[in-house]
Amino acid sequence: MVFSSVVSFVRSPATALALSLVLGASLYGPVARAFDEGQSGLHLLASWP
């Protein structure tokens, strides 16, 4: 019974949007930081003599 209420709660569009926003925000920081570090690493490799 709890499972069906959780499923219906997650299936509502507003909740799905909020969950995706929270997940995206929590994932964006580390991914952007890793991407920045990767970019600087690429620049270091490109400037290597």
C-alpha cells in the first residue's frame, strides 16, 4: 500500500520535475568541476613542449 502511494507520488509530473531538478543540480556541480579540470588538463597537454 505504501509502495503504490510512493509510485503515484513519483509519477506525478510536478514531483518528477522537482526530482529531476534536484538530481540535476546535485550532479551538475561535480560534473562541471570534473569537466573544468579535464579542460585545464587538456590545455596543459596541448601546451606541453
